[in-house]
Amino acid sequence: MTYSRTVRRRWPVGHRADAATSSPAPHPRHAAPTIACDVSWLNPDGTVGTSNIMAPALPMIEAACGNVARGTLISTTGGPIAVEDLTPGTRILTSEYGPLPLQWIGSSLHMPNETPGQETAKLFRVTADAFGLAKPSADLMLAPRSHILMRHAACRELFGVDLAFAPIRAFEDGLQVVAITPISGIQLYNLAFDRQVTILANGVELESFHPGPFAETLLDSDLLSSLLRLFPQARELADFGPQLTQRLTSFEVRTLRNGA
């Protein structure tokens, strides 16, 4: 014999039974964090445009507007000039092509994160002579995603040439390359050209900003649009020109340096 019984659900006083099956109220959406980017660019007629643009605080955006700290000396045809004093059109010395006109400069205020120890809160101080005599000529403060030019014979097996760009974080040793969390905001700058180039910052070879050959597949349409808004002189990713020098990962750099 089969027995059955009806189970009555007892609702708390004041609770409407029909509300139990309704969808919960949506949580309010929180706006994504943003950063203010000051940008200047070279127009086709040789004039200079300037703007302040709010952009999402995402890795690609932060990399675009942050490479070296205020006070860094950039090698130009007129001698070393502090990065904050550069203007689009200045002829910058590059390792591959000689002097090239600067097409774009962007800057943003790098603020330490509220959560201590987060990777993006760190900057990297490269002490004088860390990579050889006058490389750098004076202490150099680099952003978390800065890349320096690394020359190593083993790179030829990977890329066919004995050089590649390596992330500065791969060289952290606590002595000559030190990760620090600043106690206050530091203004960071980055430079862009009509192609990927190597610039000299305090005598160290650094990569200029370039989104990379796979940016279009890695970025969704919204982020791609936010990135291009920072570069009024560029209508599409192709306007950044070729990327001739490849990038290594931190793991690859450590493997090469350890002789594996």
C-alpha cells in the first residue's frame, strides 16, 4: 500500500508565498575602475593635439600609459630630455632606425593598491649600472609591464635573431632590480611611434608601446575601442606598424639566464 501526504510549507510571518518563486532582485552594478590618461599626439599636418581621457583600469590600458617614471631621461637628437618634457614630433633616437619623430606620448598616475602586495602596485627600481656600465646611467623606475631589450644567443633558436624584449619583472633580484610599492602616486609615461622601436631611457634599451600582433584577437570590441580612443592618430591596430622584435615571458627569460 502506498501512502502519500501533502507537505505544507510554513512561510515566515509577513512573507508572501508567491515571492519565494520570483527571481531575486538584481544586485546594483558597480562601475569598473578607471584611470585618467593625459595624451598628446602628432597630427598629419604637424600640429600637436592633447586630451585627457578616462579609460578602464585594465592591463593593456595601464601598459599603454605607463612605462617609465617622471624624470627619466630619453635620448633624442638634441641630447637627453626628461620624459615629461617631450612633445610629439621630437626626434627620438631608436636602436633600429636612428632618429624617428615621436608620434604619441601618454601618461597616468600610478597609485599603490589598497591591498598590500598586489603585483600591479609594484614598480621596479633598476639601480645604476645594473646591466653594465651606465646601463642605466642613474637609477631607473619602470612600470610593472615594461620590457627591456635582452641580447642572448639562445634567442636565435626561438626567433632567428639573438635579441628579444624581456619583462623587467623577470630580472628582479632584490639588489639591482628591486620591486617596490610606492607610498604615494607616481606619474608614469609611455611613448609610441609608427612602428615598434627600442628607445634609450637612462641608457637602458626599452620597448616603445606596441599592442602586439595578436591584440585584435585578445581584446573584446569594448576594450579595443577604449585602447584606440587613447591614440587619436591611429584609426586601427595596423597603424601601430610592425612588431619586428618578439617578447619573452618571465619563465623563458629565467630559463635562458639559468642556461637550461
